[in-house]
Amino acid sequence: MPTVAGGTAPSEWIIGQPLNKGKQNAIPIGAGATIMGPIIELPGGPAELTVNYEMTGGASADLAVYCYPLKSDGTPMSLISLTPVRTAGPTAGGGVVQESNTFDVSGYSKVQIAAKNSNAGAQTINEVYYHVVNQS
């Protein structure tokens, strides 16, 4: 069974995973780089997307999380990220930076999440988790 990360180890399986949530681990990200995450298909109607990132780093400003709306064909609708309706972080501590954002994705058919490493050195995104909740 393939996993979200593309591997096949049972420890990486998310059994019965619907298309509206996912998890990825150990993603290298270069200094000053922005890494584009998965394209997320949305259920239509009112919905919220919650995205949680954890990256190695030493300062709150090291991590920024984005959510970009896409057209139905997967091309960018806008190069401007959606504004979170709820946010926690970024918060640094214990050698990691964590950020959790919830975006109102109502009316969109697809979005793509992304993270920017503003640290002067290469880092690792320890984990990214997303979950879409249909609000209807």
C-alpha cells in the first residue's frame, strides 16, 4: 500500500485515509527556500483546512505557512496566500518551530499548502499534517 510520502512501510500507512487529510515527514528544505506541499482537493461547499507544520529551527520567524487557491486544472488562481481565520504560532522552542493555521477554503475546488524556511541554514520539516473539515 503506498503512503502519503510515497513509501510502503506499514509504519507510514494512514489506513482508510480519505482524500481530505494527509501527513508527511522528514522533508528537507534549503535556506530561504519555499517548498510547495500537496494539492488538496476540496469537498465543495463551506469547508475549513487546518495545516500544522513542525520544522527544525531556533526562532519563530524561521517558518511561514501558506495556502494558495488553485483553479480546477491545478494552476494557481492567485499568488497571494489565503489569510488564516485562526492561527497558533509560529512558536519556537526545543530546537523546532511549530505553526498551525486554519483557512476558510469555502468555494474553492483545490488549494496547495506551502512552507517557507527563513533560517540562514537548511532545515528539515519534521512533520506537516493537514485536514479538511466540511462545514455543511
